[in-house]
Amino acid sequence: MAEDQVDLDAELRRINGMWQELDLSCIPLAFASAMAFHQVYGSGRGVVSRRDYDDALNLTAVALSRLIAVYTTSDPIAGRVPVQIDLRKQHFACGATELRSADGSVVRELSLNRGELLSAVSLIKRAGLPFSFALVSSLSSQSGKPAEPPRAHDER
């Protein structure tokens, strides 16, 4: 398989294996996004491009960041610090490993609390957010940036 492709079946097995072995209260956002994506999207479905998979993880990070706190440990002196996320001025990139701002700044070493992840995944599943590669690809290719999840229509 080409380096720019992801086998979703193999990725699902890798993520599930890591989840079983991980015994941390704080987990990297990229891993949490992959775990949440596979929980919501279901079983692996073949092979997709690395870009589509990274965009799906970025979308999942957006959904997670709306439900639970995201932290950074990029400054060892400050320790684990909550990140203020403004999706009008920032977007997740590189498979949810970075939070990039319009001013060019980048926040890395993103994490969240493991205990909050499962309830967030449950909420995302119930909301029925469409994590399809076709949607991710078409939306991200229009703007050149990863797409945000669709917002629910206001029924007033």
C-alpha cells in the first residue's frame, strides 16, 4: 500500500490495541480523535487517502473540542493548560495533532481527559454527525482547509 494511504481495518485494530494498553488519564487528541472516529464511523471500510483520514480526524477533533476540554503541555513549566479554542479563527490540522490560528501560531501537544472521551463519543453517535469520507473530501477541497462538522438546523 502507498505511504499516502490508510488501511482503515488495520488502523482500527491498531487503535483498539492501543486503547486496551493505554493506562493514562490524559491521552493525545490525535489518538482520541482516531478512537472516536472509528467508534462513530464503525468498522474499517477499506483504504482511503492519508489526507482524507487526517481530515476526518480533524473533524472529529472539532466535535470533541465542542464537548470536552482540550489541553496543551507545550510549555513544561506551565504544565497541562486548557486551550481556548475559537473555531472562527482556528482549525485542527495534521490529523488533530495541531491547532492552527489565522495569525500563523500553532498549538501542539494537545490532549484531553480519557474519562470524558467515552461520554463525548456517545453524544457524537447520538447526534448522528456524518463522518463520511465523501463529505469530508468534498468540503475540505472546496476551502482548502478541513471542514467543520455541519451544525444542527435551528427549528424555532
